[in-house]
Amino acid sequence: MEYPKFDSYSVIGINHRDAPVEIREKFCLDAEKKMELLDEARRQGISSLFIISTCNRTEIVARETTHNVLIRLLTNYSGGSPEEFHKFGFAYKGRRAIEHLFNVSTGLDSQILGDLQIIKQVKEGYEFSVGQNMIDGEMHRLIQSVFRAHKRSRSETSLGQGAATVAYAAVKFACCTFRSLHDKKILLVGTGKLGTITCKNLLSMGAKNLTLVNRTRDHAEFLAGRFDLEVADMEFLPQQIANADLVIVSTGSNKPIITMDHMQKSQVKRKFKVMLTFPCPGILNRK
């Protein structure tokens, strides 16, 4: 029986452990850049590579190549520089690289221990490369082992008993802060996949007065229609913030959604407010 060659695996990347959010944002890769990176990797003779890309990390997992090649690919196709990578990034080889992939995929390396979202993001990266014929047989077998390890981590350990996502953790934090969400005016900015999860979590925790705001109003109205909620236009964001007790921002934007200008009306009222922003959490308490 031929065993896997651990030394053939490499992982390089930027993540939340060492890189601040403004650096992580520079290394983000959209679908177009991922495609270009894979094409360039193929031209350089790499036959097996996939990318894990979230708000907290951009990582490349590959076989039969060097760290320098992977770092060059990442910096060429992202907004990050080689100098920034060498200051904030990491590079693992062999068994250490494989252990890191298992830790990431089971949520052991996440901001929220056991985060359920990360395995979906690993699958997305893997399937994207499968579609481009950039996963060889050995990498495929490794990934199947990773998926099995994730299932075992949920069924055989207590990882699934806590807050399973950043969205859930944010809502739990709000509940602990206010004790009850029943009588609180809540503004949710962003109604995409993560925003929808957050909305459901808020409702399950007793929220009643919930207003949705989204750049595309139709998306907000669709979600609001399912749960009989209010919708406001983005242009009225300052007024909505001023009237809210709790503001949660959950978008995929690379730029700040709420600025100091949006907060002017709220500052005049001087009311107690909690603001939560994620996928990259930030908390503002103010009286």
C-alpha cells in the first residue's frame, strides 16, 4: 500500500491570528482573481491547488511546489505585497501543513471555536478547484479525510455545543448585554447569507422590533416578507441608527458600511447603543 507523501503538501496564507483586518482585506481574492491564480498555477506546472478565502483568512493549499511560488501567486493576484506577507503571513510544509488544514476545517483555528461556516468555505474552495481540474487524486483523498474528520468532530466531541457561528455569537453577546431583546429596537444591515442567518437567530432569541437595511432593497423586502419585518432604505441609515438600541452589520463589503457621518444623529441623542459588525467583529459601546 502506498501512503501519502506528507512532504509534498504546502500551505501559505494570511489569517486573523497575526494579520489585522486591513491587511487581511488586501489579500482577499474574488472569483475572477481565484480563476486567474489557478490558471497561472497551472502554467507553472502545479497540478493540485485550492484556495480558502474568508473574511478571516486567505490561504492556499497545494502539492508539489514551493512556498516562494505560492507566496508570489498570492501577492500577484491580490492587493497585498510580498513585504506585508512576510510580516503577517505564514508558510507550513509537510505534516505541519496537513495538521493546519485539519485544524482550520474543524473550526479549531477559528475566532469562534468549532465555527460551522468554515467547513462550507473549505468545500467551496475545493469544489472551485475541482471545476478547474486543479485537484489530483492524492489531494482528493486528503480532502475526503478532512470532511470525515469534521463530521467526527461534531458527533464525537462537544465542539457543536457552543456558539457555532460568528453570527450566533454576536446575537448571544447582544442577549447578554440587554438581557432581553423583546423590547429593543434592532437594525440589521445586510441581508445576504450571513445576514439571513443573523435575522433568524435574532427572532429565535425573542427580537420583535427588527428593521432590515440592504443596498439592494428587493433582497431586504424578500427576507422581511418571510417574517413580517420592517424595511428601510440605505439613504435613511443615520436616522435608523439614531433610533436603534442595537445595530448589527453583516455584509461582505470590503469598505466600511457605517461611518462617523452616519453616527451624527445618534450622537445627538446620546442613547445607550451596542453595535456589532462582522464577519470581522467589532464592538462599540457608547452612552
